[in-house]
Amino acid sequence: MTDATYQWEWPHTLKWPKFNNMGENVDTLKKLFLAGEALNVNNFIKFFADECYYQFGNFPPARTPQEIKAASQGFIESCEGLHHRILNISIPSEDTLLVEMVVTYISHSGKIVTLPCFDIVKYEGALIKELKIFMDINPLFQD
């Protein structure tokens, strides 16, 4: 994946400076999070291999970028915005990242909820082969 494929308004590394110079996989992850924050599912799915595994919390897993798009579209439409705050990234092997963060969601009603999250990300070359998101999203939808 080259930077020419994705156009950004500002260098993605400025948002999470603590995690600069950690390698291509971390840079790809940052771009993935920015696509998510832009609520642009079409850009989000470009980071995944054709055959992949994506699971968000207790939702059923998706196994292709198109399944990720279908599974994510309703959720994205329910959010007005979101923000990832990366707390820690560990690299146990060259193709795996462990990511601890908190994610703040803003609903269309104006409700703001910040939730703990832990991701396991596995790569196949420059693309994401597996993303497991460990988070309970239910507080966003509770009154």
C-alpha cells in the first residue's frame, strides 16, 4: 500500500506522535483509524486483504472487505463522530500489533461515551489480514 493510494489532508503521523517511527504496520493502523474517524467505510475497507477476519466485540465476524462494509454501515450511520486515543502499541512479531486505547463516540443525539478498547491486528504484507476489536459498545446505545 503506497501513500499515493490514499490522500490525506495532513500527515497522519502528527495525530499520534508518540507512535512515530514504529514501522509500516503502525503507519497503516494510523491510517485505518483516520478512515474510521472520517466515518468513511469505503476507505476503511481498503486496508484489508481480500480474505480477512474482522470482529468487533460480540458482533458476528466478517471475512471480506465487503462483509466489513455491510456490517459497519449501520453502526457508522448511528455515529456523528469518533476519536481514537492510542495509549500503547506492542509489536510481539513483525506481522502483529497489540493496541490499547480508548475510543470516544458521539451519537447523533449528542451523547458522548468514551470506552476502553484493545485490538489485535495481524498483517499479510501491507494489508490487514485479521482485526479483533475487544470492546463493549453497548454503553453508547443505553440511555
